[in-house]
Amino acid sequence: MAIRLLAPATINRIAAGEVIERPAAAVKELVENALDAGARRIAVGIERGGIARIEVKDDGCGIPEAELELAITRHATSKLTDEALVRIATLGFRGEALPSIGAAARLTLTSRPRGQDSAARIIVAGGAVGAVMPVAGPAGTSAIVEDLFYATPARRKFLRSVAAESSACADVVRHLALAAAEVAFRLDIDGATSFDLPAQDRQARIAALYGRGDAQAMIALDAVREDVTLSGFISPASLTRASARHQHMMVNARPVRDPLLRMALRVAYREIIPAGRHPLAALWLEIPPESLDVNVHPAKSELRFAAPEAIRSLVIGAIQRHLATPAALGAAPSLRLEPA
Ligand code: ADP
Ligand code: MG
């Protein structure tokens, strides 16, 4: 067969396979967009594990009517200039999420920029782009995804149960809500409200998302080395879990699953907790963007650090120092909670 260029709809469907692995990935991309838009309030609705419907509403900067079509075009982004790939400060930058979702599902994007008095809407279904229509709507953006993977049936077959997809979606929203405690967050699953939180400080957000008892027992942690800052909360050796699910890492406000950070946590606790147990942690690392590569995988949850050894020793050292304080050894809880 002769070599030829693929049609854009096909290219988007291929990308969708990488960017939107499962409903939770679509949820993540849409909430990241809302955060990048400077939203103060984000509401997420999930139905049937996100397969039937995902809705993410924000009160962020909005998308001008004239740019709605660009927003759903591949490699179109307002967040990256060609020179800036080495210092990424936004959660998104690849310009792939919306076109990928629009290729695999039916995406309805409605937006009204701040200061504008009317909204506009565009619908993409299985890669087919409709006309931009003026509609009534509040300031901000709403993205509705319906029938995820109807246009990519091969992927649809690999989905797990509705309950499993639902709980993966909820995990993603909780992690993002933890990363951005200063933003009001609401999550509804199949019509029932899971949480509806005001803007909070980090301590209060941990308590609201993961339980007041655990939050109260955790130890506040702070450390700085050169231009890297580590802060957050860790559990004392007496508070552990059978899985590492309760370890949340944020790097430059991005929720990440980073093996280096997890390993650092494991090493820091190795001598003081039984094998098979895992501490709880919520850690925020702030690092100059140029010392970090987030463009490792389309989902952007994996990282490469320019100086991994320095990060590792900063994290291990900080944890061990804080675990050796009176609070960690069983004295008064160091966590300040808002009144109920
Ligand atoms: P990326 O986030 O990598 O730029 P996306 O495909 O997720 O790519 O989004 C494309 C563009 O659409 C963004 O760069 C942004 O300009 C615009 N956009 C998407 N979602 C929102 C939103 N919720 N509010 C404002 N603008 C948005
Ligand atoms: Mg994005």
C-alpha cells in the first residue's frame, strides 16, 4: 500500500487511545482545563462510571466564541508557546484532550468568557464537528461528554465495571481537589452529591476529603533546599494503611503518581513501620519548571526530575526530621482544623 497521511479524525481517534484511557482520564483533563482557566468553583458530575455522561462546569476565563472551534482542534492550545516547552506552568499544554474526547465521544462545549454577555456552543461527535451556535449560559465553561468510547468500540470493551470506573473518576477528582484546595469543588455521582466543598486551606481540605480523624493525626511538614520547596502532611508511624492509596503527591500543583516520591516515602518510614504497611501523606513539591519534564506521557502524570537524587534526599530527610519531633512521637496533633 502507498504511504498516505491519515485523516484528522483518524489521527484524533488514535491519540484518544493514549490520552483518554478510561473515563477517569477524561475527567482529569476537563478538570485540569477548568483549573488552568483560573476557576474559583468547579462542579463535576459523573453518570454510569463516566461512560454515559461526564459534566465539568467552571467559572473560569471562558473561551471566546471565535476560538471554540480551535479549542477542539488537535495541537491547538492557549497555554504553550513554541519556546516554552521547557518551563511548563499550566496543567495542560499539549492541546490534545478536547479533540481526543471529541473523537471518542460526543462532546458539547459551552462557554461564555468573563465580561461577555452571551455564550456559544460547539458539539463534536465521533470527530464530526458541528457549527458554533449562540446559546444562553453563565460565565465560564461547561464540557459535557456523552457516550464515551462509542466511536472507539475497541476501547469500550476494555472498560471495567461501572462501579470501578466510577470510583476511579472519584479518585481523580479528589486528588485534583486536594491539589487545588483554594478552589471550591463539588462532585456528584449518579445524581448523589459526594462532596461540595468551599475554598479551604489544605488542612481542612484533607479532613473533608479523607476524614477528620486521619487529618487530625497527621504531622505538618516543611522543607526548603535551594529553589525546591516541600510542604504538606505525613502520618506518624502509628497511623498506616494496608495500601499506598492514601499517599497523594503534587508537583507544581499537578497531581502526580511518581515512583521516585513513593520510594522516598517508603525509605523514610522503612525502619519504623511494619512491612506491608504504608504511611498516609499529602505532599506538595514546588520546583522550578525547567528542572522538571512533565512531557513523559500523554496523561502528564509521570515526571522526570533533572536532579532526582537531590529531590529524593530532600524528601527523605524532611520526613525523617519531622517524624522525630514530639508531635510525631505521640504528643498533641499538629493539624489545625476549621470548626465544623
Ligand atoms: P490544553 O489544555 O493542552 O491546551 P485542551 O485540548 O485540553 O488542550 O484544550 C484546548 C484549549 O481550549 C485550551 O488551551 C484552552 O485555551 C481552551 N479550554 C479548554 N477548556 C477550557 C476551560 N474549561 N476554560 C477555558 N478555556 C478552556
Ligand atoms: Mg487540557
